[in-house]
Amino acid sequence: MSRHRVKPGETVDLAAIDPDDTGDYDGAAGKAKAKAKTDALIERLEFLQDRLYANAGPSLLIVLQGMDTSGKDGTIKHVMSGANPMGCHVRSFKLPTPQERAHDFLWRVHHEAPAAGYIGIFNRSHYEDVLVTRVHEQINKREAERRFAQIRDFERLLNEHGTAIVKFFLHISKDEQRDRLEERVKDKEKRWKFSQNDLAERKLWAKYQAMYEAAIAATSTKDAPWFIVPANRKWYRNLVVAETIVETLEALKLRTPPASPDIDFKTLKIS
């Protein structure tokens, strides 16, 4: 999955990345193999999360970004299906409140970062303040670059205090977005997700792609990398995200904490 990782300083061209890409998993057999592997990874993730929580030391921040309908909610639902809610916190960042607008753009984000032993998931994140604001010309390029530097500093601060960070851009095509929006319109159980604003933002597709390219290229670092995940095929999206999260947790080399030295477990009897 390292081929989906954006190296520091690398130029990003989303048009050159196929959102239909499924790697080595071709056809029905490949899809079945990928789903089986994802199930095994989710089971491993459950085990690693228990160790993370038990150690109460390092933490993990997962950032999910993407165009409308790219599958952020679905990724959380499927990949984190085995996670213990006690040790996992999901936060979604929408339009800033008046109180949040009275502070710097990272103020509302910092206190939502995961505590020691926890997994934090940002469904949209601090990157909204260098994406939506650029597309709608609320900030200029110079201010965006200043914020990129502040984001790099912020993520380095989190990392130096024990938070591993992985950031995923769920990459879908414009045609795939159209199909998913139409599905929401047709399905009465999904209409609540649809908004007229979805159509307005869709008209700005090209601008969003350009701003994502700039943001990802400017903020993919060694300790807080971006992964561009081909997401037209939901099953492959889930595989890439699950494998990357498991690899990140494995790299922490978590061990089961030692038992209390005050207890003789060999002779202990519980009546």
C-alpha cells in the first residue's frame, strides 16, 4: 500500500491517479480476496487497539478527507467496525461556530486530538480551512501557504507527543460522485444525506481538485503522511485504509503491559 503514499515534497496530480484502481485485486476473485483480507485486518486492528488502550501511552489520529460522497462515513463504518467505542473518538468539523471563529483556525481542532491510548478519527478536519476557504476565496494563496506551515507544525507537535498520524484522501471520479448523488435521491433511506448545496459544490469540482493537490503536496510529511486512496470501489478503499492503519499501529511495537508485581497469580484464588 506504500504506492498510495505521498512522499514529502512530491507533486500531486489527481488526474493522473485512477480512482478505479484496485491494485493486484482484479475481477470477482480479486474482490473476494480483498474482502477476506480486509476482514482479517479488521480483526487485527481490534487486537492492536486493545494494546494501544492498555498501554495508555501513544495514540493514533486518522484524518479522512474527500469530495462529497467519497465514502468517509462508510470507511469509518466498515474499517472501524471492530473497534472498541471506549477507546475510539470520531469528530466531524463543519462550519465554525461564532466562538470557534473568534480563535485561530486550529483552536477547535487541538482539543479534539486523541488522548494517550485512544484512536481519534477526523471526518473532515483542519484541512477544511485550507480547502473550502480557498475554493470560495475566503483566503488567498499566501494565507493558505502560511496555514500549511502551521498545520505541519501542529502535526509535528502531536507526533512528538506520541500521536501517530495517517491522512487519507478518498479519491473518486466526478462520474462516480454523480452516480452516488443520484442514488441518494432515488433511495428514500438515503435522501436525508442529500442537500442542494451538494450540487453547488459539485460545480466547483475542478477548483477543489486543485486545492486538494496543493494541500496534500504541502503537508505530506514523514511523520504525518497523506495516502491518496482510489475509492470508486468501496471494497478496495476499505482494504487500503485498513492495511495502512494496521501497519501504522504495528510500527508502534505495542506490547501487553506487565501485570501488577504485587500479585502472585500462581497462588491467587478468587472465591
